[in-house]
Amino acid sequence: MSAAKITKTYLQPHLLMDIELLAPDVAELVTEDDTPVDNFASEKQQRLLTGVLYSALQGKTFLAAANVGIYTAIGRPPIVPDVFLSLDVTVPEQWWEKQNRCYLLWQFDKPPDVVIEIVSNPEGNELESKLSRYEQMRVSYYVVFDPNHELGADELQIFELRGRHYVEMTETWLEQVELGLTVWEGVFEAKQARWLRWCDAQGQLLLTGDEQAQFERQRAEQERQRAEQERQRAERLAERLRALGQDPEWEA
């Protein structure tokens, strides 16, 4: 394996040292091959899962991505999950540079915290080879969403890494990342379907940007209606006082 040499200078009392750190050479890595996503439904589901995090978790440091390769070692093919979430990391500023275009495990210094696979057909090996690969990578949570029941009766399966192996969970709250998952039936981008959604500890959905805007519009309209009702109530009271010969503007 070839290596790129990076020189870093350390200044200590009475000692100036140049230490050469070896980093894997990523020049030959295939960081993207322009393979299209598999279908419209999966593409929408991926965007729903990643986009809502950037809308709802503003101020927190994390990286959420869809169809981005994860490399665990030079010479080993990457694995490309449908969606992953990695806490406390961000994409480097120079993200068009070769070494910053995908998730290099040795660069981010940790595996993703959550990986989600959306089942489109029985050939994806989501419960076999992929499960084993993420288990070896030490991904804390592995989620398989199977809306068409291609793999069996279970629509949603969540596995948590306990020790060296995955154990299927019975709950849908991911304690280590303080997020939950739920299957929600509704409309996203004009399509009615059963969608996998992030939620909080109480099961409340994390809202997309559009949903948040709609919520704010509804709240503003409710406030407007409440103010109008108060105005009308005050006007009726004033009319009754006038009918009794009293001045509604008079203060004792």
C-alpha cells in the first residue's frame, strides 16, 4: 500500500521535532461511479430522512448523507448505504478534494452512528452480508426498512450493536443518538405512502422544512383568528354598554 507523507511540527520545551505521519494514499480510490439511485421511491425516502435532520437539528454537529460510499480500508471495496448519520463530524471545507468526497473511516476517526437500508428487492442482502459488514464496522445502529415486505413480514427492523454483535431491538428509540424512528403514513412531496421518519422521545415527528413552514402559517392564522375574536367580543361589549347609556371608553 502506498502512502502520502505529511510532516507536522511539534514544539516542546527545548525540543523541536518533525514527526512524519503516514496517511493512506486515496489517489486511486473510486469515490463515485455515477451509478444512478435505484428508484424514485427510494430517492424520496432518502431525502426525507436526510433533509429533515438538517431542518430539525440546527445547531448540532453531524453529517447525514444518502448514497455516499464508506471506505474502511484501502484495497477494500466501499459499502454504500442508502442513508447514514454520523454525529460530531462534518464534511471538510474542501469537500471537492479527492480525500473529502466520501466517508473515509480513518479520516473521520469513527464509523457512522446509524445506517439505514431501504429494501427495493430481495437481492440486496440487507439481512445477510450488509448486516455483517456494518457489524464489523462497529456501526451502533443498523436499520432495515422494507415497505413492500420483500424480505418477510417485518416492515421495520432495528439492530443495536451490543458487544461485538447486533441484537434486534423491540423499541424504536435510539438512545445513543437521542433520536427515534417511526413508520408514518402520509403525504410527502405529493406522494401518499408509508414513510420512515425520525421522531423525538415522545414519538412526535421531526418536521421537514415545508412542514415547519406550514405549521408556522397555521399558528399565525390561529393567532389572527384569536385576535379577531377578541376584537369582536370587545366590540359587542362596547355596544351593550352604549345601549345601557354608558361610555365604553370611560374609566372610573
